[in-house]
Amino acid sequence: MDARLIALLTVLVLLNIAFVIGWIWSVRHYGLKGRPTVGDVVIGAVTDFLDTLGIGSFAPSTALFKFRGRPADELIPGTLNVGHNVAAFLETALFVTAVTVDPLLLACTVASAAVGAWLGAGIVSRMPRRRIQIFMGIALLVAAVFFVLRIYDALPQGGTEFALHGWRFAVAVAINFVFGALMCIGIGNYAPSLIVFPLLGLHPLAAFPIMMGSDGLVQPVASLGFFRSGRFSHATSLGIAMGGIVGVLIAFPIVNRLSLTLMRWLIVVVVTYAAVSMLRSAYKTRPGAAA
């Protein structure tokens, strides 16, 4: 195994140790209580099953949160990052060792995403509720558009390379920095990654270790910011983490064998509903809105 890949996995383990310590500190500091429900565990299992198949977990999770009316909108970005981190850890460990991609490209793109997440989490943890609702509503609409493009094979098919050089390498690193920052407001990186990296010439499979590796480092880094502010749902995050382990382990062996068209159409409908619901909530809480 390449030394840079070993270094990446070592950093991943250390960050997740810090993640566990930070979660325990946040629970004690803010007195967070509550037990996960069966619904929380099911959401984790279903959405991280989809995540492992390359569909993503943030948009479907947000849609399901809006359907059932909790957690509160301002807690959703933190809950997404904290709750799905355990599954992201598993996915990273599985994909970066199963798919061969240039270790230098993988290390640099993942590191840039982690830096973006660190800066983004500090901003999002201080955002007012209405601004988060607007950002997430728009993000969900964009996600729905990406899902439709995937259904009709309108996204770039990609090249054949598993490495990038020169300006394409620099662009990939810079773009992944932006993706890392956007994840902090609940915008998943899968759909944009599956557009940008194939456009740069990468084989579509090469995007998976980069996506998974970015999540593996981004989510614990972002979570540390949410732990400091306490802006996440402890019970829901715990349930999602529990269910996510099951979802990943079921999906990984069949990632190349499922027909996902019907599932994607269902997600388009659900995510669109959640986007409209989120934007309606923001409209109702605008300054000057009637009581």
C-alpha cells in the first residue's frame, strides 16, 4: 500500500478519535439528552445505503427530516455531518483501498476539502435559522436537478484516467475545497463531484475514492465546529450513525449491480418536496411576516 494512502488512513483514524472525544464533550457541556428512535435508525440505514451507491445521503436525509418535522431546521446541517460521519468513515476505508486512484491526487483533494469544511463549519454554526433554510432549500432544488440529469444520462460520462496533472490537478484540488465548505450547509458533494471530475478527464470510478475520502475527512472536521456550538440533534445523529453502519455494509457488495432509475425518481419527488417545504418555512419567518 502506498505511503500516502497509509498516511490518509492514519489521519482519518485520528480525526475520528477526535470526533468521538468532541461528541462526548459536547454532550456533557450542553447537557444533550435523548435516545434515538427507530425512525432515526431507519433513516440512517436507508440514506447511507443510497450514499454508498453514489446517490448521496444529505438530500434524502433532509427530505425525510422535513417529512416528519424534526430536527429543527437550524440543527439539520450539524445533524447531517455528525450523524453520517460513521458511515463516511466506513465508506472511505472501503473505497480508497478498493479503487486505484493516484495517491497524490487523492491526498490533495481530500485535504483541501477538509480545510474548506473547517472554515465553513465556523460560518454555518453562527448562521440564523432563516438563512440556513434558504441555503438548504436552494441546495435541495439543485440536488433534484442533478438527480434528473443522472436519470437521463445527461451528466459527463468521464474519461479513462485515474490521475490528473498540471492545471487539471490544480482545478480538482481547488474545486474540492469549495465542495468541502458547501457540505457544512447540507450540500452533498456527490452530484457535483460526478460532474466536475469526469469533465477533468477522470474515470467515473476514480471519483468515488475522492468523494468518499473527502466525506471521511470533511465530516469529522465539520462536526468539531458543530460540537463547539451544540447546533445538532444528539439523538437523531446517534440513530443515523447506528443505521448508517448497516446501510453501508449492505450496499458495498452490490454497488455495481443495482438498477437505480426508479429509486432516483422517487428521490427527485421527495427532495423537491423538502426543498419547497424548507423555502416555505423561510418565507413564513421573513422579517415583517404576519404572525
